[in-house]
Amino acid sequence: MASQLNPYLTFDGNAREAMEFYRSIFGGELRISTFGEFGNPDPAIKDLVMHANLDTPQGYRLMASDTAPGMTLQPGNNITVSLSGDPGEGLEDVWEKLADGGEVHVAFEKQMWGDTFGQCKDRFGVQWMVDVVGS
């Protein structure tokens, strides 16, 4: 297996909802494991996501978890998930779904470098860049 670089997102109790949202956009297989499935009996966290993995038909892999016990979540702008592809690959639809209910920082439109590009924060606080090359 070749080395891979995959975005890993951390959420404050809503990782399952977020990953199901991303699966509704990208499709693919979503696997979710909870803290309880791996032996943590604490009722406060047993149903929280210890690890989620979404593998999409486009070859994307997105991973996530809820904040682990003893850790604190510090949301911020320290991660942005960037998607790029050719016209006709469905990224325009992906953009609409990601931006819906979120906050658009850069409108999804033709940019000075010739691509259609947009940047937003989705309804879960995750930063996204979508770039349709040469469109």
C-alpha cells in the first residue's frame, strides 16, 4: 500500500452526524467505531465515535473522531480540507451541499487563475476549499 495523507477531523460529540453528512455528499463506505465498542463502559462516552473512516468512490478518505476522554477540543482554522478536480466530476454539487447551512468565505466562482474556486466553513465548523480546475 502506498503512503497516504488523510484529513482527520475531531468533533465535540457530533462526529457521527458530521460523517453521515459527508457520506451523503460524497457517497462511499462509512465505518464507525465507538469508545464503548473498544471497552470503555462510561455511559457519558460509550456511544461517542472513537474512530470513523469514510472511503469514497472518488478515492477520498476522510477520518474523524469525537474528542477523546481527557482531551479538550480547540476548534479553529488549523485544518482545511481541499478538494480539486476537473469539470463534470460533481464538485459543483459538493460545493453547494458543503456551503448549505455554513459560512462562505470565498464565493464559488471563476478566479483570476482560471479555476472555479470557493472556500467555506460547513455547518460543523470544518473549513473546505473546492477547486474545479480550468473551468
